[in-house]
Amino acid sequence: MGLGSSCQRSIPSQTASTGVEYWLTNPDRSALFVRQLALLRFSDASSQQPVITVNESQTFQSIDGFGYTLTGGSAMLLNRMDAAPRAALLNELFSTKDNGIGVSYLRVSIGASDLDDRVFSYSDLPDGQTDPNLEKFSLAPDRAHLIPVLKQILAINPAIKILGSPWSPPTWMKTNNNSKGGSLKPEYYDAYARYFVKYIQGMKAEGIRIDAITIQNEPLHPGNNPSLLMLPQDQAQFIKQSLGPAFRQASIDTKIILYDHNADRPDYPISILNDPDAKQYVDGSAFHLYAGPISALSEVHKAHPDKNLYFTEQWIGAPGNLKGDLAWHVKTLIIGATRNWSRTVLEWNLAADPKQQPYTPGGCTQCLGAITLDGNTVTRNPAYYNIAVASKFVRPGSVRIESNTSETLPNVAFKIPDGRRVLIVLNSSPATQSFSIQHNGKRVSTSLPEGAVGTYVW
């Protein structure tokens, strides 16, 4: 039985005469995001194959980008490469020219994440000391590696969007005076709000614009190092009492994004957005998917359709498995998150070494980078391809458009800024699958091997 709907209005002549470019990513590694030589052609021919109908008259959310977290460890490994191979790799990652995959969105940690070589904040003090006016605040820890690498990336793509996320406040602001766990002391809410302001202003002074921040990475997971427990009522109070007013007073236009944790707790951001005093400062909510269904993002959208949604983290455990990782991540995140209103899809760490280092004591020991860096030697891992199938063509400002989907041909479609359409399709069946793509009443026929992803552009 076909999947398509009946033919729609006639196709404009320019689309009828234009072929469809087709990029194949095959988990058997015979083609790793490679443009196929044959140009597919639209025709009037009917088909007994399943049909994916793309309908650009029905539109959904705009896209901000696809990318990774540039952890401190990733930046350190990149910065230690020789200049020429580093420049070539950064061009491959962040440019759309030639073999570039066009990463368009990055997440960075505010202070250390668990994939830095040590734990730090921008206000580390001897035990017993405090600095509520942040007179000793310093971005010095980021000047060694992160800031230089970000400047090189911005030279390639000045429009790249950067999201900052803290793993922990300075320990003197916390109930347990420790980088791991604890909660933010209410008496330091205002100081911590100023900490965010000083971070954004300090990065701006370096030529790095922070487009958005989340208030806390994984606020319900205080067992990481660094980490912080921040319950929803505490996050709401921090926003309306301190962070929102501090941003407004300092004329900070960086977006404030809630939650930044698993999809099993959509009640967390919804409860904050239900408070109008907090909601006024908030752009949207961010999710990971170590628990819960991706459809939970649509629950948040339904409750607050005026607020945005972002997907900000998913890891792959070493050593990785391209067949399984490509299928799951493309189906659940590239397709699933965007079909559930997300403006971004970000995979976890951009780079690690062959031992998945660096990481903090108590940090993730098996987080496989999108690339493995062994000096100047680059290995491209599953997350590289998971993002590439979308990032090169679905540029910021693209809009998701309607396409019908099925269990064996999950897909998502976009209209991109240059006016073309992009359709990303996964063959999740255990055999090669033929199907047709229908747009404006015309069809092209194609097929995908088992487990393969096709990126179609016309």
C-alpha cells in the first residue's frame, strides 16, 4: 500500500526541469555522506512504490542549526594540532564548501564540563572565601584553548550560533561547597545572575557572541562532576528574581533557555512557563534524551506554543556502532526532534582522544567524540555523519515543511533559505527499499539500502 496522498497542484516549470541531488550515507561504509552521480528527475509517471509527499504549503518551526558541544577537552585537542591540519579540519566541520559539512550551532560549557581536563569556574577561591561582587571573575581558563578555537571557527562561519551551559556555579555559591552536587544558595542568586552577565560580556569583548544560555546542564542529575541540583521551583525563582532582571538591566539580548535535561520531565519547563513572572524572560526549553520519549517536546509546545524548543545533547558510547548509531540518532533526533518542534539538534562532544580523554575525575569515561583526534590524525565517528546528513544543507533559517512518514521510511522535509527543498529519509527496514518522492504532483523514484540515510536536495 502506498504512503503518499493524491497528486497536488501542478509543479512549477523550474522544479520540473531541475534534478534532485542525492547524498547517500550507508552504514556498511560504502558511501559516507557522498553525493551520488546520478541526478534524479521529476516526471509524471505513477508508481506502485511507497510515496513520500512533500507539501511546502504547510510549515512548522524555523531551524537554528545542527552541531555539537565544543567541550573544553575538544578545544584542547584541536588547539594542540599543527596549524595546517587544524585549519583543514575546522574548514571541513564548519564550512559548507567542498567537503565541508557546515556545522552551524555549537554548545560550550560556562566553566568546566565533565569533559574538561580539570574542574574550574571563573571565580575559584580558597576555601572559606566568597566574592559576591565577582571582583575576581576571570575567563582565563577559556583563553588557553576554547577562545582561540572559537575565534578560528568564527573566521570560517561568523554567523554560527553559540549556546553556553554551566555544569556548576563556583563552589562558594553552593550549599555543599563542592563542584559535584549541592544546590545554589538563595543568597547568591543575584551574584550568580551577574556571573552570567559577566560571562556574556567577557565573551563579547573577545568577539564571541553568546546567542543563548541554559541555566543549568542536567539540573536533576547532581551526580556528575561538575554538577548542580536545581529543582524547577528554584529555577523559576532564580529567573524571575535575579537572572531575568539582571539581563534586562545590562541590556543582554542573549536568550534564556530552561531545563536542558531529559524528555521524561516535560513538567519541569512547563511548570516554569506557567509562571508569567518567569516566562516573560524565557525564550524556550532544551532537552536531552537519556530518558523519556522525543514526543515530550510536543507536549511542551502544546502547553506553550509561543516558546521555542531545542535539542541540546545526546552521547554515543565508545567504541560506537555506525549501523545502530546512525539509524537511532537520525530517526529519533534529526527526524524525531525536528518533527517535535526542535530548532536544533546537537550531539555531545565534538572531539576526544583515542582513550575518550580528557574528562574530569568522575566525568564521562566512554563519551565517543564525533571525531577522534590522535595528534593530527582524524577519525570520523558516527556522530559526525549523524549531523552531516542535515547540517550541510538544512541551514539556519530553514523551515520544516510537511511530509508524510511511515515506520520503514521515517523522514523530515525542509524549505531552505535559497528556496530549495531538502528531504532526509532513513530506510529502517531490513532490506533495500524503493520509494518515490512527490512534490507538486511530480515524482522521482529512488531507493535506499538497509539502514541507509538519503539526503535529497532540489
